[in-house]
Amino acid sequence: MWRILQLITKNLTLAIPIMMILGFGFGLLFNASWLKAMIIPFTFLMVYPMMVTLKVKKVFEGGDTKAQLITQAVNFLVIPFLAWGIGLAVFADEPYMALGLLLAGLVPTSGMTISWTGFAKGNMAAAVKMTVAGLVLGSLLTPFYVKLLMGASIEVDVLAVLKQVFFIVFLPMALGYATQRLLIRRYGQEDFQKHVAPRFPVLSTVGVLGIVFVALALKARTIADAPQVLLIILAPLLLLYVINFSMSTLLGKKLLPRDDAIAMVYGSVMRNLSIALAMAMNAFGEQGADAALVVAAAYIIQVQSAAWYVKLTPKIFGVPQSVVGTD
């Protein structure tokens, strides 16, 4: 079972579209309204496991302050407004889809930030700090950004959204950290890192796929009436990621050393789509399914673009010094 789940986790670009198709088919054939009861269990399954492996203490270590500041400036002073502007232009008559694009641009960094930074041979310690700081800041600021940017077109109860942020992010974070400490005490740091921790992201994948299934099942009849909606969703997402990658690459090359620059790119482009998906489905009622549809589609572009960027990294930033030294 674990091997199957690990295989699925490594192939999200296939697994998510398949789950979208299955959810779409289910929603067409059956009454999917009862699936709303599965949103909270899937949300917890999606968020809690990744919190167990989060290295919270890393955020207090120094050494790459410049990279951290540039990353968070891009994450909170540029990308949310870019996502909002694109959403406003493309989804002028669909405010909750515009909200989905905004949410996809509001919560930066995930475990994949660290993984892809490692694959590209960047500064993984910096990526860990970016992940923790981005997650905390993004979760706290999201309700206020949504109110500021979308308050004119949708009803936003900031306190209600903050309440959801507590249950979606900070409660699982506290429980995850407690679980982490207990497991380290039982198995030791090395055994935890090698054998126990790798199992948790796999569980998170089950939650992601479950939420994607529910979101598509709930919106199946709407999509069937206007199938072009999926193409309309993918186009602005692709534009957002292209601009984000390009801007972060230019900033990284100009302002940072190679390894920090790679961490900065992945720290500012990889979004925590799991948190965004959970917020869409839990904080905005039934219309949140429209936002969730956009976030679900973002998985396809994010994973694929991250993989391609790893292949391009040596051409963009050059090879690591350790590799150069062995030639």
C-alpha cells in the first residue's frame, strides 16, 4: 500500500487529472451533495501530515537573510497583486474563480519547495526557512488580502476566515509538532528522518486527491454545461507561473549566489496549494468549490513546471561548485 501511495505522490501530474475526471464522472452520475461531509476529514488528512515533518526551529537560524527577505517580498508584495490582477481580467464575471487564483498566489511554499530545491542542488536550509516563514505569514495575511482585494465582489468575513485558518493551519501545526517530538523521542532523530517522516507526505497526498475529487464532483454539472471553463482556468494559471518563474529567476541571478537563488525561485514560485485548497473548500461556503477548481488545476501546472525548471537549472545558474571541483 505504501509503495502505491509513494508512486502516486511522485506522479501527481497524472494522479490529479485522473482524480478530477473521476470526481467529474461521479458528480454527473450521482448526487454528490453528501460529499460535503468529507471536506473536513480530507482537509485534516491533507494538512496534518505535512506539519509533522515541518522543521519549525530552522526558521530561527541565520545565514541567508538577504534571500529570505527577497523571497518574502516577492511572495507578499508582488505575487498576490499579480494573481488578483490576472483574475480580475480573466474572471470578471466569476468572482469566486478569481478568488481561487488569488488563493493560489497567497500561500507560498510547501514541502515541495524543499524537495525541488534539493533536486536542483540549491540551498535546502534556506528553503526550509522560506517554507516555515511563508506558511505562517501567508496563513495570517490571507484573510486580510482577500478582504482588501476581493471584498468589493464577494462577501468576506475576516474573523470567520481567520477561524478557518486556525483549524486548517495552526491547530494541525501544533498537533503535528507535538507528534514530531513524540516520534523523535521514541525512534531518535536519524530513524525518524529516514524511516518515519517520509510516510507522512504520502498521507497528505490522499487528502489532496480526496479534496480534488470532492471539488470536481460538486462542480460537475456546472462544468458539463460549460466545458470550456477548464481551458479558461488553465490559461491564467499558466500566465501566473510563467511570470513568477521569470521574475524570480532574474532577481535570483542578479542579487543572490547560485544556491540561495535556486532556493529563492522555489520559495517564491511553489505555492502551498494544499492550504489554498483547504481554505477554498472550508472558508467560503458552497461557492468555494469554484475557487477550489482553480486551485486544483494549479497543481497540474505547478508540479510540471517545477520538474522542467530542475532540468533547466544548470543552464540558468550553472552547476554547483562541488560538481565543478570534481571535473
